[in-house]
Amino acid sequence: MDVKSVKFDLIRWLTELQDKAVLEKLLAFKDESEKLHELKPEYMEELENRLIKYEAGEMKFSSWDAVKNRVKNSAKDKL
């Protein structure tokens, strides 16, 4: 069964569901699932600060090759 079919089946089942205990468990599961995707306030603040710097043109970026070389050279220096 593909994802779309599963969703439709669950929607149909939910619209007919009368068991309050099951509905409460599903709601708790949904709330817990959403919490897993929330960022901590300090992470949100850091992202906002970076976005402000990016929009102001104050951020420096490196190519992937430059980053790889920097890491390789750093590792060689530590050996």
C-alpha cells in the first residue's frame, strides 16, 4: 500500500472512530511527534542571528574543496 492510500485509510478510520481513549492516545502521539521537530529557543536565536548576518552580506562561505583541504591540513598538523 502506498503512502497516499495509507493516509486516506487512516483519515477514513479517524472520522469513524468513537473511542475517546484511542483518540486521546493519538493526540498525545501527535503532540509528542511535533515536539521532536521543534527547535530549542537558543537554536532558533542562533539561526535568526545567522540569517541577519547572511542578509547583510556579513557571512563568509567556503567551497567544499576548500573545506576538505582545510580539514586535511588540520589533521596533518596534529599528527
